[in-house]
Amino acid sequence: MGKIHRITRCIFITAILLAGIVLPFPGLAQTGGQEDLQASDPVFSIYDGKGLLITRVYAECDVDDEYISSDNKHYKVIEVKQEEQTAKADYLGIIELPDVSWLNVDSSLPVSAAGGRTRKIALYCTHSDESYREGDGSQSSKQHGGIYDVAQNLADQLKQLGVQVERSNEMHHPHDAGAYRRSRQTAVALLKGTPDAIFDIHRDGIPDPDEYTVTIGNKKMSKVRLLVGRGNQNREANLNFAKQIKAVGDKIYPKLIKDIYMGKGSYNQDLSPRAVLLEFGTHTVNKDRVINSTEPMAEVIYKAMYGGVTGSAGASDVSGTANTREETASNSNKGAGGTIVWIIVALVGGLLLFAFLSGGFKGGMGKFKRSFSEMTGGMVGKKPPKNR
């Protein structure tokens, strides 16, 4: 009974350590924190060093956020004044987007899935309430918001291009600080189907519709903002993916891609190296405009990922955007391996703490060796004596 009691105490201590060590690590648990946008949140105006307006961003603006404008000017936020709802950004220069000259080759050929490989994209909506005043009658809904119609139309357009789409209809109400934590479970479930990419579909909260309205080919549409979280290990891969999408969009549908914003949060993009948040218009843009933009956006996404030409190896070979499903699974396995390492560290730490509290340094080391040997069945350390 004494032996069982010692092991039980060790397990208890280890559990406490696990709660303190494992949970804070990104990818294992998230609280949503500063990533969520609420209806009452402010709109920040970001200015350059000369006092000229660069852009506006809803609710989230932090020092070190980065921004790539429609004309590929790169900025970094260096100062934020919360009360004034303003920010100042340094100009870093013109950013170079990926080469998409391959779009000029056989551009007359139809866009289709080539090579016999299943092409799959996942879609979901973190902020379930998001809607459009003109079209839904309100900017927020207690049920499925109008943003789900946008996601469905994008899915339908992708399917017409030969892509298999897994779209989640799960709601993650309310629109609060826990929305990303709840939607994380949805994203994890979608990623089990090993999609080539995963997109979180949103609409912005900037009051001025002119920030997003655009006419392309005599058709009234809405621009799309790409949002990348800079608070996770996939930041560079996801940013490269966003740049690829913007490069293709700028080539075939100029002005469709509004810009790229790199915010402080993770936005659950730590789960995949090809995850981007898409802002389809804002709540003051007519919903019909937004729906109209899903067709060209689907083509942009398709060509950015697969090349868009029958038999082509596709643009997904571009460095930083082309991790295969096997590579994505490998990244997940690496993450799991890291978790196991931390569990082992916590286990050893728990045993050491228990041993030292029980019998001082010298006696504690002896107890540690015996306890560790007992818990590993004698695989590590001196084997425990057999009961007579």
C-alpha cells in the first residue's frame, strides 16, 4: 500500500505541473485573447510618418503589426494611441510578391483540376453572427449570420473549379473573447480531412463602405482583405501563402485583393502552414456585392494553389505555400512529439519535487530513483525487487 501511495502522490504532483507547463504553449490551448472582434470595438486609423492615412483596421491594432497595401507598400506599426484610436507606422519599402508570370502561359485554357489528385479546401466561420445591413437587415445575427451565405457561395464557386470543399456550418456564438477558442475545435476537425488549405471567412467592421466597394468588369463587387496572425510558428508560411494569393489576384482581378494585414493574434493559424483569414467586405457593404466577389476570389484561390491550367504542376510549388498534405501531417506529428517531450519533462520534475520534499537531497535522490524505476516498470534505473 505504501508503494501505491507514493505513486499516487507522484501522479498528483505531475498533474499539477502539467497544468502549469503544457497549457500555456501555443497550439495546445488558447483563450482567444485579443484576437476577437466585438461590435463595440473601435476602428483604428493608421498613418505614415507624414501624417497621411494608410488604412483603417477594426478593433485590433498593436505595435509591431505589419501591413501590405494594395500597391505593395510595406509598413510596420510603431505607435498606438488607444484613446485617440490612431496609430503610426514606419514605411519599410515596396514588398516583392511571388512571380506569377506562369499565369500568361496557356491562359485561355479552362481552369480545372489536373493530375487526378483530389484537391480539397476547408472553410469555416469563427464569428457566426457577422452579417450585412443591406441584405441581412442587421450587422449581427443570433443565428447563422449572413457570413455563412458568403462561405457557401465561395464553396460553390470552388466546386465548379473541381475542388472538393469541406465547409463547416458550426456556430461559435457569442462574438466574444472565446470565439477563436471555440472555432479552434471546428478547425481541428476540418484539418483531420487533410485539406490543402483552410480559410476562416469573416466580414470587416469598418463603417465606411468605400473602404471595400469596387467595380470589376462592370460588376459591382467587394474587395477582400487577407489577415495573417503573426503570433504563431506558421507566420512566415501563411504570409507567403497570402502573398501568393495577392500576386495572383493583382494579376487577373486587379483591386479585388484589398491588402494584407498581419495582426498580433494567432487566429488558429498555428494549426496549418496554409491558413488565412478572409475579410469579405464590411457590414455596410451591400451583401450582393460581397456575393459577387466570391466567383473571382474562388478563381484566385484556385490558381494561387493549383496553377489553374490543365496538366500544370501548379503554383502550389512556390516555396512557403506548397506544403503537401503529407508535410502538413508531418508538422502535426512534430507538434505531437513536442507535447510528449514536455509531458516527460513534467513527469520527471514531479518525481524530483516529490522526492526532495519527502527526504532532503540525499534521501530524495534515492526515492527519486526508486519511484522512477517503479513507474517505468524497471525499464529505467534499477529494477524494483519482486514481491515475495
